[in-house]
Amino acid sequence: MTAAAREIFDQAIALETSGDLQKALAAYLRASEMLPHDTEISYRAASVLLRTGQLEEAQSRLRRIIFAEPTHLNARSSLANCQLLLNDLDLAEGNFREVLDQVPDHKNALYGLASVLLKRGRATSAEPVAKQLLEHMPDSPVALSLFADIQEKTGKGTQAVANYRKVLKTAPNHVPALLGLSQALLKTKRYDDVIAFTVRAAEQSPDEAAAFDMLSQALEARGDYQDALEAGQEALRLAPDNPGQLTRLSVLTRKLGDYPKALAYALQAHDADPTNRAPLNALGSALAALKYPNEARSVLTGTTELDQKVRKLAEELSAPVETEAAQDVTSGFESQQEAAPVGIGLNDAVRPSRGAASSKMLSTDNLGTLKSVPDSAPKPAAAAEAKPAFGSGRDDPLPNVLGLTRRDVS
């Protein structure tokens, strides 16, 4: 490596270590232009591209590295991470397995393979892989959260809850554990706890649709329909055209007496998933509420194919819906952090996620000694106390789910 390239490369490493990924990437790319065949520089650049969500560019560079140096296992593992994030699950699984064939204890590949198997609905197969990873990283919140996710999917809910809580003792704001625990508690109807944990998750990761989705479900179950609607709209803004969320919004707006919007949401849900009965049930219920019993009956008892006359009626009755959810509302969960890609790999410094996300980063260089995810934000008091907050009928103004103050607390 030439002296000039070494100087730029060292500057890039320092910038990456300090967290300034954009400047680090620019420096790596400059050094790579000077030494285009240096795989170390190219790999560093690809890793930053991956961490900043530039997946196609990262994938292209990683493929060139592997072509030039087929034994570069970290590059192959990182390529598999890209493929997982791009939902190329067959390619991702193949590359993770190829790495593990050569290095059975490769931590990033173990984590990635377990993640792929879990995403493919093969949680039973993922469990021994995650357990092997945990043997090498027993104190890692990332590894333990993944293992708990798998336990929750394999019917070991009690053990999963215990492991999520174990993570949160050492990393109180670890978003995957907060979301996993919320999902488990939602099944056991621990709605106040779900609200507390999902609010905490949304404060840490404001782009996490799953946090607002579960928050909406818990609020709805408690009967706090207006707050549930607001949280659901935010979830839909973050993950548009989600048929389940659209259906829930149809149900909520119907319960709140806004039947035209209930129809509009139900139609959108049906268009997003035409084979699903749930949107049609919501549509039929809204038509019944609007006193169209015959049309409602035809929808509720018919097939998943919507009659065009009924559709035309529903479109005429429905008001336009702003699916980007309350653009005049300022979110109380705005983040100071730079957005990062939905994460998979350990040595690529990206965390696992259940939805579109901005994420906290793990260090690329300290995988073997990683003990916890950096969590600098203090634990919110409301979340720590886990007490009822929204729509509880108190006389003093209450914060709503997006951090505003309710004026109409009744």
C-alpha cells in the first residue's frame, strides 16, 4: 500500500470508528481508486456501503472481491447479508452455509443462517444454529434476542420472555428485545406492558413499523380507539399497503363512527391482498353500519372476489384516506440518529429487525468481544413504570402515542 493510500485509509478507519460513516465511505472510495486491487480497502468500503443501506453497491463490490479472492470468507458472509436484506433467501442461505462449511464457528454466518431459517419459517432448524452462536457469545444481546425470537416461534414462550428480560437487564433499550417481548406479552394480553415496551422501542427506533403496529393492537384491546388509530396510521406510513394494518384501521375507524374511512381502508386492504377474507369482513361490517344490509350480507357471505356493483357503491360512499397518516402531526419519536438499513449481520454491524428501521450499530471490529449493544439513551420514566397512560380518563392532559398532549381527555 502506498504512503498516500495508507494515509487516506487510516483516516477512513478513524472516521468509521468515530461513527462518521459518510465521510469514512468517501475516504475508503478514494483509497480504493488509488489501489483498485486492494481487497482490504475494497472490503472496508463494501462494509460501510452495507451499513448505510446502499445494498446494491455493496453487493456489487463484494462479488468482485470474492471473484478475485474466493477464500475471503468475511466478504462472502457480508454478501449473504446483502442478499438476506434484499430477500434473496436462497442465495443468502447458500453463502452462509458455504462459509460455515469452512469455518463452523464463524459468528456472522451463524447469525445470518439462523436469521434466514427463521425468516423462512424454519424456526426448529434455526434453533441449534442460534444455540451454537450463543455458546460463543453468551453475553451478546443480539445473539440472545435472536435465540429468544426462535424460542417464541417454537412454542417456548415462557423461556423466550425470560431471555428477552435478561437482555433488557443489561441493554434496557435494545429494540429487538423490546419488540420480541412485546409480541410475546401481546399474546398473553399484558396490554399495559406492551404499551410501555413498544413506546420505548419507538423512542429508540422511530422508523420501526412493528412498534407502532403492536402499540396500536394493545391500545385497541384496551378500548383506547383514538390512540390506537393514531398508532396504526403511523405504522401504515412506515410500511404502506400492509393489508393487516389497513384492515385494523378499517375496524378502528368503524368503531369510531367514521364509516366512509372504514370503507376506504377496507378497499385498500382488499386490493393489497385480494385472497384474504379479513378485509372483506371489515368492508361488510362498514356497509352494515351504513345501513346497506343486502350489500353487507353479500360481502360477508360471498367469496373473496368482490362484486363490482358493491365495490362501486363502497367507493362512492368512502372518503379519500390519507394513508401517510396525519401529516399535520409532529411525531414525538423523532430520532437524532442517522437512518440505517434493516439489519442482519453481526460483523456488518447491523441489528435484526421486524420492520423498516433505523438502527443502532455494533462495531465492525469487536465482534468477538461484543458484550452489549450501545444504549446511550436513558430509560423513559413512563416505560419504566409501565403504568396506564393513553385514554385513561384522567383530568390532566395526557401524552398521546406520538408524544403530543391531548386536549380532549374524556
